[in-house]
Amino acid sequence: AMRYHAHGGNDAGYFVGSGLITWVVWLLSTVAGQVIGGGIPDPKAFAIDLVVPAFFIAMLVPNWKGRREAVSWGVAALVSVAASYLVPGWWFIVIGAVAGALAGGFADE
């Protein structure tokens, strides 16, 4: 949908359709993860606890457009690592993302 828009496309149905497909896949994956994940006694034994950070890194790499993102990405990384020692669960990812977005907003030209 982003490529379609970048090439001048503006059909709302295209965006709604791609969004619905993404939502259905996300929903089914979440249900499968809940059902299957409950059967794994110790996720750390299989390194499954690394899936969420690996997912976010995999999303970042294709979005790299040059040095301009380095400030916000660096702030996000540093804040999330620091927060991982201070807050329980996966909240450090959200905290790092918000800090990086704020840094990127203030550093924007």
C-alpha cells in the first residue's frame, strides 16, 4: 500500500483491503501464538523471548534511509536498554519507541 501511494495511487479501497488483510493475518497469528505458546513450558529455553526484539529489528532495517534516522534510533536503543532494567515485561520497547519518536521529532529539519 505504501508503494502504491508513493507511485500516485489514492484508491481508498486498496488501502482498506490491504489493511483488512494485515489485520486478519495479525489476528490469526495472535490466536495461534496464544494457543501454541501456552504449551511451551519455558520459552527462554528455546530463545523464544528474543522473537519480539528480533521482530522490531527486522521492521527497522528496511526503513533505514540514511544518517538522519541515527539520532532517533540511537535514543530509542539507549532508552529501551536502560528501561529494560527498570520496568517489567516488554514495556521497555514502548518506552524506547516513544523516546525515539520524540527525539526524531525534535531533531527533524
